Amino acid sequence: MTPVLQTIRKAVFPAAGLGTRFLPATKAQAKEMLPLIDKPIIQYGVEEALASGLDHVVLVTGQGKHAIEDHFNVDVELETLLESRGKTDLLADIRSVPCPASVAAVQQNEPLGLGHAVLVARELVGDEPFVVILSDDVIDANPPAVQQLINVYERLEDPVLAVERVPADQVSSYGVISGEPVPGEDGVYRIRDVVEKPPKEDAPSDLAIIGRYVLTPDIFPILESTPRDTRGEIQLTDGLRRLLAHRPLYACQIDGVRHDTGSKSGFLRATAYFALKRPDLAETFRRYLRTLGVGTDD
């Protein structure tokens, strides 16, 4: 009898980074809590997870990052205060914050790489497939990027990584796959190798891994035995290369618009993009951009 494919319920959010690119703003708050318009960056990823049918959030945090967990818990005192003062609009805004069935946090005491962050979540994930979401990558897609990956996973029953085509001069900033198209699967590739941050002349393709992964629990023992790199970190890319020796891995080219909010320029572009999609902000913002001589015809 063919085993029943397990439903994916859990999303892991690595959020223990120091956010040094945004100092001094991140001196006393987590980078993931920086507001993109009027929602913290990480909320976009949690909303994407819930819209994709996931209902358990696992936060891998660092010291002093309790605000992330608090943000997704109900604040009865604040809601009661707003209700008593008749601030119904603000109350509605507060209640619009997504509340997964469970939010659990585990601390990554040292930032020892993405692979280590995933490994730290092992006990909370358990023996089931799961999603990893890097909240820096804010993706506007329909269906959501995570749902696109899950759809591929359910058909092929093996781990799936999100990829995006990037210009040749940017491949050295990403993990890049070598792969071949899967017959009958549009935009899906069977991965033959993964190369971390290759020089552009050595890159096997222009398909760069972006911040969404569907993984299976056999990644955990692999990461546990993965050697640290020259910086003393456990890289998820290295673990995935080792996993390739045991099972197929696939890549799914995401249909959507991605913004890397982990850089200042990407954060600013994302702010403009989402402001122009908001009915309550778009026209005013367009008028302001016109005063700066910036075209906003679209």
C-alpha cells in the first residue's frame, strides 16, 4: 500500500539575525518587526503561510526578540481599551493580525547559519514535512508562493525549493541550482546540484534560490552531520546538497513579485510597491511621486 502523503501544517521562520544592515533602527528591535507600510515584515510571511493552509508557526528567534511572538498573540488588554474608547477602526486593525492555531518560539543562541536555524526547530517540527519562510523575501503572488511549492510537493512527493531567475551580475549573492525541466511540470526543475554564491562565470544557471522551502524531516539528521563552513556556520545549501545523495529535490520557479526587504533599497522598493497597491494610499502617494518627477503611469 502506498503511504499517505502527510499534510503540511507547520511553517518555520528563522528570525535570529542581528539585522546589522538596518542599524541603528534594529539596535533595540528585531529586523522582522520593521514596518512595511503598517505591518511588520514578518506578518506578510505569516499571512502567506495561513493563506496556503498552514496553521502552526515556529519562530526561531534570538535574544531580545520576544516582540515577534507577542505580535501574533491576542492582546486582550489593548483590545479592551480600544473597545471601551470606541476606537472601532483601530480595533479592527489589531484583530486583522493573523492568529495561527499555534505560535511557538525556540531560541537560536548564536546566529550560526540558516541550516543551524532550521535544525534548532527540529523538536517543534517533529517527524513531518514543513515549510521554511525567510521573511526578508516578501512575495506578492496568487496563489501564494508557499501554496505553489506545496502544490508541487503534493504531486512529486519530495522537497521543493523556490527559485527565481536573476541577472548574471546578481547570481553571486544567491544559492544557484543546476537542474533540468520536469516533463509536464511548467517551471519545475529536478535539481542536480546547488552552488552557494558562485562567481557569475561559474554559475550553473540563472535560477537562484529564494526564501521559500518545502522540506521533509530527513533534512534534520543531514544538517546535524553537515560540517560548518569557513565562518563556522551550518549552511542549509550544504545540507541540501548532501540530501541530494538520498532523494530527489525539485525547484519551482515562483509566479509572483518578490522584494528582498533585507536590503535598504529592496525595503524602499517594497514600500513603494505595496503603497501603490493600497486603495487608501495609492492616489495620494502617486501625486507625491509626481512632485518628485517620478513616473507612476502603471
